[in-house]
Amino acid sequence: MKPRPASRHAMDRQWLPLNALRAFEAAGRLGSFTAAAASLTVAQSAVSRHVIALERFLGVPLFERRPGQLALTEAGRHLLPAVTRGFDRIDGALGEIIAERGTPRRMLRLALPPSFALQLAVPILRDFRAEHPELAIEIGTRVAGEGEGGIAVAYSEPKVSDAINDLLWMERLAVVCAPAAIVAGASSGAGASSVEGASSADAAPDLAALVARHDILHVRLGGRPHGHMWRAMARAAGRPDLAVDGGLVFDTAQLAVQYALAGDGLALVDPALFRDDLAAGRLVAPFETRLASGYGYYLVTAPEDLDEAVALFRSWLIRRFAGPARSEGEAEAAP
């Protein structure tokens, strides 16, 4: 292997140690030189020699070699996802050329959170396809940053990363339930608002009465303790005394709302995801309070994945969500 260039800006295709990178990627992904050798159908000694040559080329170790254990160093952890992504893209492009007999269509790979995908993807993609029928689109619900390159909608707190993060909207949570839950739990209460479509409209719902009669439905949120958002909503509604830690926990807002639609629970979700159910009266939001959760929906793109198809969809989706109107009189509180 030739010596590495003196500067990263001097890197040229002739310097790329492709065989060594293949050996490193397989070993790093599989965690074993033996498994890497089997996957590449070469001898284990060949994989080891390639990795050692790559480490000499870079001037840093990529693995910590311990008895019975192979662990990536910090440099190895930095390099592995870039190499894996590069090979995945090459493999994908080759596969498309073969499948399309040399005339592949432009492919947009899009990863979406499950609830976003189920509630909003169809109208968004239908409208986008009407304007850009030449694009083939592949949809998945994997987590942003996993799998093949492309573009993803991610549900997260604001953060700084190497990716391009475009805010679509910040989440504001509301208590939602089926109309039947309001009828069953209606009671007088200060500060409550009437619910359109409830048969007992003369008796405004009370949060404490609803909590006492129905299951509290939580959506699991990584990094936050159980019941965090419901306790914040109870405080924002002026009822910090309410016991809201019980009930059921779901992986997605979609599952929580499905349970609520049966009339048996109160879900705390973003109404923006369930506009159709609210507009049709299948779901109601009986209280005016909206909780700013600190989370939002972001369009996430790796700079190296910003090809023509991705750039086209990115600009289109940003325009679609530009300047979302907030309901008049909507109260807001931080968790």
C-alpha cells in the first residue's frame, strides 16, 4: 500500500485502499476477523494483513485487540459508518443498474417515524409524486441514521450533528380521547372547555374526572422518565396533584391513539399527527392547554447523501411545512 498523502486535501482516488477498507468494514461490522474472512471468502490472515496495512496507512490503530475480543477504537468507530454507507450506496447503485437494464430511475430513499408514516406519509407522498412522477421512492420506518443513505424525518430534541437538520415543526401535545370518553366522564370543572359533538355539551369535561375514569396512555420517550410528559401536562393544566403515572405505555403515538379510539383511554399526543381523526370527530381534544414538549420533527440529511433526488424532496417538504399556523388562543407550557 502506498504511503498516505500528507494532507487530507491531497487525497485522490489512487490513494484509496479499497481491499483494505473492505476487510476493515467486514471486521468492524461483524466484530471478528474470522467472521470477516468467511463473509469475504478469504483467509483470516488476509483480513488481518489488510487491516494492519490500513492502520499503517492512517497512522492510528482501528481496533483494540484483546484475547477473544475485537473492539473498535475511536478512530475505528468514526471510520466504520462512513465506509459501510459508501459500500451500501455502491451496492445499491449497481443493483439498480442491473435491475433496470442500464437505465435506472432516480431513487429517493426516505425513512420516517412510525406515527408520522402512518398519519401523514400518504398525502405528502401523493402530492409529491403528482409533481415529480419521474422519481422512484422507497419508504421505510427505520431510525434516522440507520441503513442506506437518503433522507429521514426524525423525532428528536434540537441537537448539533454533522447532518443537515431542517425543522419541520415543534411538537405541542394535547390530551385526546374518543367522544364516548367525554360522555362517560363529563363533570363540571373550572377552566375546562366544551367539546363539540359530545351529547352532554352542557356539562364541560373535567380533567380530574376523566383521569379517574379512564386509562392514562403514555408514549415511551427515550431519555425521559416514565410519566414525565403527563406530569408536565397536569401541571400546565393547573392540576399537579393528579396521579398520572399509571395506565399503559406504548411505543408509538399511533398505538396510543388506537387504544384511545376504543373509548378506554386518554392519550397525550401531537394533534398535528391526527388532524383527520379530529376533523372527523372520531377523536376529540377536550382541553385548550397545549404542552411544548421540547421535541420536534426534523428533516435529516447527511451532506454526502444530498444528491439531486434528495435535494428536490428536501426543498419541497420544507416548503410544505413552512410557517405552520398555530391555533388562536392556544395555551402553551414548557414541560
